[in-house]
Amino acid sequence: MSPLVPPGTDILAAATAPWTGHDTRLIGMVALAIGVIISLIALLDFHPFVALIGGSVVLGIGSGTELASVVESFGAGMGATLGSTGGLIALGAILGKLLADSGGVDRIVDTIGSRSGPRLMPWSMALIAAVIGLPMFFEVGLVLLVPIIVVMGRRTNTPLVLLAVPALAGLGTMHAFVPPHPGPLVAVSALSADVGTTLGLGLLAAIPTVIIAGPLYGRFIARHVHTEAPAELVASLVKEADEARDAGPARRLPGFATSVGAVALPVVLMLAKSVVDIAFPGDAWYNHLLDFLGTPLIAMFVAVLVAMVVFGFRLGRTRAEVRTVVSAGLPAVAGILLIVGAGGGFKQIIVDTGVADAIGKFAAAADMPLLVLGWLLAVLIRLATGSATVATTAAAGIMAPMVVGTPPVEASLIALAVGAGSLFFSHVNDAGFWLAKEYFGMSVSQNIKTWSALSTIVAVTGLAMSLLMYAVFV
């Protein structure tokens, strides 16, 4: 038995029980169900929400479960997953929208960028992307950063790839490693890990990951890939940037410290809860207060309230204008919420049909560490579907019963490994692949050398950091 296999008695009993024909059938059915999900997404261009429902039905019926029980399991899993993560995803979208519309993103970028010389520019871009990537989804962060990358490269005569790669690395790493992004939140919920612990370990793993996949790899690949953003985009962005700069005094922007503080507030609250629970356990008033404020939903709620004040009312916006901005942040995450919910339903069917017990036997027989198994499952689903969220949701669901009884730090590291695997080798079935290609004017082969390669570096480095932290902390 691998030292990373958890000590939970139920899982141990399942792992040491003899293999049966029913186990073989269950493994075959989950492989078929994942194949159905992959085919519907990759070949028939189905929305992942519909594909996950289809795969769940195939698994439920194929395992011999009664039809009524299949529907009940799916509904229970979807409700439980949305109940634990839906509010966080929605609040994160609102926070990101308030930050962007108020000019907080501009303030962060201008302040950090103005203090960077040519040699430090890629490092500054990685830092900017990581800060912005904390509360924002990858696609939203990329759309916000593209004007900065293009204009900054144009004005400083810096190769576009040298700035684009660090930005993509910072955004992608935060999206895969750190709550409150959907993937890490789903993994934390499915694996019963602690959000604060996962967040802290994710940030710790993100530092070397962003450095390696960002400025270091960017400096290497910039010598081999030369590209320019589309001429129309460059002309438009440079014109808009010049106009905004000329009109700057007429527009009130939040301060740099205010902008960074609002982004960091939920992170600080969640980390503070975990630190106090570990360093000062007890029943004091501050334990109760931080237990409340550090709960992910409350931490995000407090951050949104603060953002409404500092990014809205203090800048002279009316209540109606702030409400409009808040409302505008929600539609963009509707599809993500549905995918996350359907993934939770798929996970519940995996649990209720006994598939996870069969996989536990397989993992024990293969003597494969759970960190590596979770990462590998996420990699395979990611390569097939192109969706980091689907990969994290499905892999975490398969791993969930095998993680029962593990220490909290180990559960968080498994969640981190799953998240890292979900970013492995982005290619033509991933929307992020095409966003990077079109925005930065690359050919398919150039994009594979840049975006696909750096996403693979992030995934492999994330696994390495998970294993290293396991050796140190567990």
C-alpha cells in the first residue's frame, strides 16, 4: 500500500476486499460514462452541462441502479455542490466586476508597471496577472490584461511573447490552484478539504510555478517565437489608451492600496481563520469571530460589501449604478454554475454506485499515490474535454471516497494536485487556447509552443510542489 493511500477504515476494507466481476463492470461503466462526456463535448460540441448529465445517466443505468435512484442521486449531488460553491462563485464574479469597472485593475497595472524597467517587465506582468487572477476567472482576466500587454509592449518595444507568457502563467496558475475559483472550490468541497489550508498551500505552490512557467519560460520561448498582435487590435488599443491617459484627471480611480486590499481581503480572512485554528486553538472570542469571518461565503460577502463601498459609493456612483455593476457580474457565471452543479451530480452517482470503492481497489493494487492518481485522472479528462472545470469536477468526484479519513493537509494537497492536472497541455479543444492564439496573433504551432507548453509546465510543477509539500507537512 502506498504511503499516500488514506487510513480510513472503509476505504481500507474496500481496498483489501477481493476483486469481483461487478468491480470490473463498474470500472468499465465509469470509463464509458467519461467517454460519453468526452465525445459529446469534443465531437458533437455539446455544452459540458448537457454532456455531464448524459454521462451521469449512462453510468447510473449501466451500473444496474434503479432509474429513480439515478435521478435522486444526481439531484442530491447537484444541490449539495451548488449549495457549497454556487454562492462563492457568484460573489467572486461580482467582486471581479466591481474591480474592473471602477478602474481598480488600471490602478494596479499602472502602479506596478510604472516601477518596472525593461528587464523587470515580464516579472511585473506575472505579478499583475497573479494579483488580478486571485478573484477573476481566467477568460475575464485575460480580456482585461490584453490591452495592457499590447499597449505596454508597443510603448516599450518589448517582444509580445515576453509579456504574454508571464501573464498567461499568472492567470492560469491562480485559476487552477487557488479558491475561490470554481475548480479549486469544487475539489475542496468534494474532498472535504479546508478552504483556508488549500488556499495557503495553493499560494505557496503558485509562487515557483508562476516564476518557472512565466518569466523564465517566457524569456526562453521569446527567442524562438516572434509574433505581433493583430494590427486592428493594436491600433484600437493604443488609441483608447492614449485617450484614457489624456482624460485621466477627469476620472476618479481607486487607490493602489485600496484596489489590492479589496482583492486580498477574502484571502486574508480565510487564511487568518486557518492560522488561528492551528496556532491558537481554543474557545476564545477571537476564535469564534474568525471562524465566522473566515468562512468562505462570509469572507467573500464581506469583500463584496467593502468593494461596493470603495469601488462604488466612494467614487461617486449612485446606488442604482452600483446595483447595475453587481447585476452585470452574474450572467457570465451562469454556465459555470451549471457545469459545477452537473459535475456534483456525476460525482454523487460515482459514490452511490460503488465505483469509487472499485477504483480504491485498483489504486491499492497499483500502489499509486493518491496525489499522483488524482493528478493523472484530471490530466486525462482535461486532454479529452478541454475543460479545466470539468476535469477538476470529475477527477475530484472519483477521488472523494478514497480521501475519507486523510489528514486535512493531505486532502488539501490532493485538491491542489487535481487542480494542477486540470491545466495540463491546453490544446485545440480548449477555449483558452483560441483566446491566446487570436489575441496575440499566433499560428497554431506557435500557440502550442507558448500557451500549451506553459500550461503543461504549470501542471507538472503543481504536482511536484504537491509532492514536496506532502513530504514536508504530512
